[in-house]
Amino acid sequence: PYGRGNSRSVPAGVVVEQIKRLVGKGFNEVVLTGVDLTSWGADLPAQPRLGDLVMRILRLVPDLARLRISSIDSIEADEALMGAIATEPRLMPHLHLSLQAGDDLILKRMKRRHLRDDAIRFCEEARRLRPDMVFGADIIAGFPTETEEMFANSLAIVDDCGLTYLHVFPFSPRPGTPAERMPQLEKAVIKSRAAQLRQKGETRLDLFLNKEVGATRQVLVETEAMGRTEHFAQVKFQSRMAPGAIVTAQVTGRGATHLEARLAA
């Protein structure tokens, strides 16, 4: 934040026009992305929220097949965004959470805005509104002062939130930050904890991929051989596909980290 300055929101009208141009060129999916995405609109007149932008896009760009949201801070999810999750099938049932840790004291030391129970409640509510919702999350292993008990809380929140995709980062100090001045953990401990988190992530992904076998999914083709489902699962095809198209596919099996599919009859 010291380098990039305060957040700057692209006005909603500009966003909508950009998306209209992309759709006009044949793009079937757009991903909203940015730094601290859920703070969008705070610096604009009337201070609209991210959910307002999502609903505006879906209303004004009816030919957009799929809208996806990138990493969000769940504590700032607004009422309109939750409404979109509940009612808008073109908003993809996949959210990536800026979670970082599962222990309250570590979250406070990271200066995060949410607590452990906030994240769990958000996932429960989003899944209540959209039962097929899947979640990814960033988690840092070995933040300074993290005890075994604190790490256990981070490990447990993977199941407590029902996460599917885990991005695990071993902590490394950045010069000039408060964390650099905190008591550091041994590198071997950080490495071990990161490995445990990654193993937990593999287990969660295994459960999800197993449940998907036999399902029929709408897959956005990214390359001739690979695409993504609504839930962001990677799919490998048995035949060549046209990149950019959305196809109806039958999931026939799975690999280590992906699904295998063919065109549905």
C-alpha cells in the first residue's frame, strides 16, 4: 500500500463499456479483478459497492455468458453481492477468499479486517444462498509468532470453511514491514507447515473432483485441450475444442488435479 497509494476505482460505466467491447469480440467470460476488490466504489460518488457493480454488469450486458469474481475480502461482501450470488446464474459459483490465516491473533497481527468466525459464517451463508458454491483461499504458513495451536486453527479452517482450492504461501519477511520486526519462525518449521497445508488442500481437492465425476458441466474452453467448469475446475478434453467456446461436457473421470470430459451427447 505504501508503493501503490490509495485505492482507485474504475467507474462503473467504464467497466460496463469495457465488458461490452470484450463480449462484442467474442469473449464469453469476464473476471473482475483488482487490489482489495471489495473496496471498489468507496472513492466514487455515491460510494457504490461491488455488488452494485456486479448487478449493473449483468443487467446492462445481457450477452455476457459468465461473470467471475477474483479474490475478495469476505467481511466486506455487501448485500447486493450476496443477492447476486443467490439469484444470478451467470455469476459463477466460485469465490476466492483473501483468508490468510485461521487464527484470530495471527489475523490481528496481519491487520486483517476479519476474524476466523467471520470467514466461516460467510462461507456458510454463501453456500446457503448457492448450494454448489466452491471456495478457494490464500493461506500463509509460518507467520511470525505463530504457535502450533495457532497453526492448527489455520489447518482446521480449511475444513470449517469447506475450501476446495488452496493457495499456500510460506511466510517470508518483506523489508520495512511490521512483520519483519516480529519474532521469526525457523525456516524448517515454516516449510513443514506449508507442506501440511498443501497436503490438506490436496485432500480437499480430491473430495471435490471425485464428486464431479459423472456430472454434466458447462466448460469454457481455454485451449484446444483444456477448459474450466463453472466451479473453476480444470477439465481436459478427449478431443480438440475451439478456444473461447462454452461447451456442454460430461465428466468421465479425473486426474491428479483435473477432470476429464467429453462432449455431452
